Amino acid sequence: MTLRPWARRFAVGTASAAALVAFAVPADAATPTADTSAGTATTAAVAASAAAVDYATWQRDCQAVMDQAMPYLKQRIADTRPGEKQAIVFDIDNTTLETDFGFSYPQPANKPALAAAKYAQDRGVAVFFVTARPGIISGVTDFNLTYVGYKVSGLYVRGFFDLFKNVADYKTAQRVDIEKRGYTIIANIGNSATDLSGGHAEKTYKLPDYNGQLS
Ligand SMILES: [Mg+2]
């Protein structure tokens, strides 16, 4: 069968977007001990998301965490000290984007996280994203975050040598870098333990990962 030019373009575009998402998914799923081969991780992530939880439950669980975070964030932002540059650090996959639920590109925002980010960014708080996604997809990730409403003050992706580091150590090092740039990290929000360990944030808020089943 011969595709008409527009149909062929659509087919290629669809394939590319699917490949992009498939490539994006295993990045945060990778842990120092996991099988990080793309095919295995992608299959595992898809299977896990299907088995772990339905979308409505996930959204309700995320909302419950952000309902706890918001009163603190509102108070802490209102109490900004003179000269203080406040920042919030977010994980990306299944924290700020619906990675394991939104099989499209751009991926939709995780709405409870977006609401918190918008509250903060509208009040001058810098919003940083620290992800285990590899640097090669930095551009599409930045576009995706901006497209769905995040104001990206900085995006930290893993460089080649970071791929050999423990994910928690890598993410902690990025928060140290943000602090070196003069920011006070008032909150660090993620859905994996490796997003949040290591300090360098006044508060941490953990969204669900259902025992590691969501990246
Ligand atoms: Mg995540």
C-alpha cells in the first residue's frame, strides 16, 4: 500500500512520538540495580502502570499529598525573607508529567503538581526539574514541561557520566548546585525515594509510586 504524503508524514510523526515516549519512560525507572536496557525497562514500566493503579486512584492519591503541601507552600512563600531566592524542585516522571498514564507527546501535566507549581511560579518562586532522564531528550522534555504550563527555571538531566552514578546521589548533587546558585529550596517534590533522600530541601513531599511500580 502506498501512503499519500500527508498520511506518510502522520505515520512517521506518530512513530517518532511513540519512540520518544518509550525512550523517556525508562530513564526514571532506571535504578542502580535495575536492568536498564531500554526494551526491558519500557515493558516493565508499562506493565507496572497497568497493574499498579488506575488513573483516578493515582490522581486522588497525588491530590491528597499536594493538599498537605499547599498550606506549607503558601505560608513559606508568604514568609519569604529579604533577599531570599526561593525554589521548588520537582521530579518529572509521574510527578509533574503523567508519564505512565499519558501515552502521548506532549505528555499531560500531573494536575495536582501543576497547580502547586503554578501557585509558586506566579509568585516568583523558581521551579527546577531534576530528572534521571538522559540529556539527549533534554530539549523535548523542556518543551513538554513548558507546553503544559510549567515555567522552567532550570532542567537538570543526566549527562553521560551521571548515568553511572546512583540516582539519589545524582539528584542530591543537582540540589546542591541549585543552592550554590543562591536559591533556598523550600520543597522537593517527587514520587520515588531516590528523588527525596539526601537532604538539601526544607521539606520533602512524596507522591505515590506504589512500591516502585511508577517511575
Ligand atoms: Mg518519578
